[in-house]
Amino acid sequence: MDINQMLEKVWELVTIYGLKVIAAIVIFVVGRWIARFISNMVRKMMRKADVDQTLRKFVANMTYIALLVFVVLAALSQLGIQTTSFIAVLGAAGLAVGLALQGSLSNFAAGFLMILFRPIRVGDFIEGAGTAGTVEEIAIFTTTLTTPDNKTVIVPNAAMTSDNIVNWTVKGTRRVDMVMGIGYDDDIDKAKQIMADVLARDPRILTEPAPQIAMVELADSSVNFVVRPWVKASDYWAVHMAVHEAIKKAFDAEGISIPYPQRDVHLYQHTQAD
């Protein structure tokens, strides 16, 4: 083969494969731009729909990655590379990873549903997965809570959604349930009026729904009343403690006793006969 034939052969190869390489590059560049454009559009649409920021970011990134995979496969196909084997390898790898990460995937699925349906939100005080605290962050795999004594608890999302979740703040108000006891010799109506006056003096207690004060039990050592005012969720513990203290002071000032369990012990002396 002379030099002219070699040059013609090289030119033929360059012409054929050069155009394919250029086409593959164009497909990759344009396809990546389209993937990024669609990803940004998805992000904007979810922002307008007031979807959680974590979910917006995750869905937008997954959309971009999925479209980019198609773009790469299309570019490789343009070069004449058989992509069927690549797809089979990706499928097998995905299956292996899925089997190896079953726990993580269950946390991921639970986190996705929590972010999508939002049974809890950041700032809510909840009970779930055997712990209680204020929600600090809802991520794809875990939920972070801060307990009342300022401990950080990181709960896997699968554990959080596999049990009942009690959301104490979602309604905005809470009922403070207290039980107050007086002695059997004390005036019931007077005690009820004292407790009603204590509740009326606290501006944090809501007038609607109206507080409930009612006798609930004739116990062994006391006559028990339920005291149930309604407050804002953020005022719950402050009111709970303040009302107990105020009622105790008011009972002391008015001579109402707060009995405690007592036991009378009788000693009998037996004389032994001679």
C-alpha cells in the first residue's frame, strides 16, 4: 500500500469517525444543557408549589442525573458503541446496591414520604420512635430532634414512620391536664372558685375553649378535681408549672388543705398471764 492509499484510508476513517465524534460531543453538550434546564424548571415548579426545600433539591438532582445518563448513552450509541451491555451492567449494579442497602433505602423511602406529605415540620414538638423533642431537621435518611434537656437525637426515618407519631404543636393550642386534691372537710365550692380565680388571672390561659374545673374522684385521702385550661402550645410547660404553684399558694392563703396519704398506726399492748 503506497502513501496515497494510506492517506486516503486515514481520511476516510477521520471522515467517518470524526463526524461521529463531533456528533457525540454535540449530543453530550446539548443534552447536558437540556438536562440542567429541565432540572431547574422542576426546581422552580416545586418552589412555586411550596414543596419542602430538601425535597426540591433532591428531586431536581435526581432528574438531572437520570437525564444525564440518557445523554451519555445516546452519545456512546452515536460512536457506535453497543450500550446494551452498559445498561445490563448498570441494572445488575443497581440490584446489588439495592440488596446491600435495604435499610438505607427504607430510610430513604420513609424520608421521601415524610418530606412529601409533611406529617411533621421543623419546629414541631413530637413523640415518635421512642423519643420526644423538637424537630430540627428532616433529611432524606434521618430526622434530627432536640430534647427538652437539649440533647440531639438522630432518628432513622424508617423507625420514625413505622410507629405512631404524636405531634403536640401542629394544632397550635394544647390542653393542660392537672389534678388538684382538697381535704374532705374543705368547702368544695370555695375551692373551685379559688382555682377559677387563679386561671382567670393568668393571661396565657385562653378563654376559648373555656377552662374546665370539675370534681372527678373521691379518693382515699382527698377530693380530686380536674383542672384543664387551654393554652398556646409554646406556653404549655410554663403554664403547667405556674398554675400548680399559684393554686398551692391560694389554697394556703384561704385555708384549703391539700391532703397527702396518711396511715394511722395503732399499738396494742398485750399482757402475758402469769
